[in-house]
Amino acid sequence: MAQLENKLFFKAGLFPLDGFDSAADLLFQMVPLGGTREIVMSTLNPPAKLSFSREGIALMGNFRDFDTKLPLPDLEENRFVNSFDLPPNRKIQCTVKSVAVGATTLSGVDVPTPGQF
């Protein structure tokens, strides 16, 4: 199961607000247009698919191992995507960047492996 470690995009009070969020927006953390945020995710077994609910609002990239800070193998540097397959049993850090005005939700879904049900 994918688990967001720093609670971005979740209820206020579980993470520090940065001053960009109005009192009406306390349920969600925003990424200012053209800005970035770092997030940390942990996966167990099986792997997980991470994706945004709407394309073209925000992208994620710069996926790296949380402990070593090294890029994940076989990834193009500076490539940002709408969805990404997280490897199993890893703690990963990535960058989320805002590319357009709008709202989108980042979610993770377990990906069953063959023979698993």
C-alpha cells in the first residue's frame, strides 16, 4: 500500500501550512502556480500506481530513494509525469510541480502482482 509520509493534500493540522492557503482552503495543501513541493511516499508489497485525478494541473518527477537521495534506476532526469509506478518496499521522495491553475488530487493504488488476490 502506498502511503504519503508528509500528508500533502490531506487535512490541515497534519502538516504545516505555508501561508499560501486561505482559511477557506484548510482542507487541502496547494502548490502555487509554477511552484514545487517535495513529497515522501512509502510502499509495502505490492507496488503501487501513483496518479493525479486530472491531467495538466500538476506533474511529478525527480523520483529518488529517500535515504540515499539517488535517482531511481532507469528514470530520465527532469522528466515529469501524470502517473508513476512506485516500486514495492521502498521509501521514495519526489517533486510535485504546478503547471496550470486548477485542482487535482494525488492518489496511490496498490497494483496486484501475478498470483496475488
